[in-house]
Amino acid sequence: NSERGAARNFGIKKATGNYVTFLDSDDLLYPNYLSEAIRFIKEKNSPDFFYQGYNIVNKKGEKKIVVNKLRSNSKLDLILEGNFLACQGVFVKREIALKNLFNDDYFLSGSEDYELWLRLSNRFDLIQNPVVTSALVEHEDRSVININPNNLIKRKELKEL
């Protein structure tokens, strides 16, 4: 019953593979998720940190958006604009993840992934595999939709510090 960051950190510490990736309970992995990641890892000589394309779908499974192309030449500039990454689809070498855990501060709940992607993007190249391999399911109960507006403002102010 800890915060998401703590749960993800627990998983990182228990992982035994070369990479870690994440899946929230309301998101979906397509059948090509792992095979495409393995292909990409081999093709790119074991990148430190990468993400795969994903769909944003509604509860009925209807695709709304395909997120698989960078909008900027600079990935660091792009992530500074906002969190375009979902947790599913992001792969980090386990040895790097162990040294760069999620912030498990309850106050950052809902932004713990973005805070980690910012830290990692500052130190490692963020590489994109544009192949769509998962879906982020939008629904009215998503925690990022039902967030306390005052907490969101406070988290935004922390980002700007």
C-alpha cells in the first residue's frame, strides 16, 4: 500500500533481467511488446534507456492517438516540455535503474515517473523505437485525471525550481 514509486522500486530491486520495464494495472501490452524490445536492444547494441511507441485508447479500445514519433530533434528538450512517456514502453538497464530509483515521496504521486525520466534523460540518451507495442488506457478513474488541482500546482512549481 505504498506509493507507486515505492512499488516500482520494489520491483526494480527484485528484477533479475538485464532491463526493467513497467506496466500499470490499467494499461495494455500488445503481443509484440517483448519481442520488439529484444529486437531493438540487439539492433541498438543494448541502449541504456529507450521507449517504444504506444497508443492512447479509450475504455472501448478505440485508438485516440499513436505516440511513436519525436516532435523535436533534442530528446532532452522534448522531455523538458512535458511527460510524453508512459511507464509502459520505457525500458531501463536494471543496473542503471538500481542506481536511479523512482522518488517515492507521496507528494510526487503522479509525477514520480516524469521526475525519473528527467533525471535519466539528463545522464543517458533517450532512444526511441517507434514501433507501437502497448496502450495507455484513458478512463475517468485514472489517478492523473483525478488529481487534486492544488497538488498538481505544487508539483509543477517543484519542476520549475
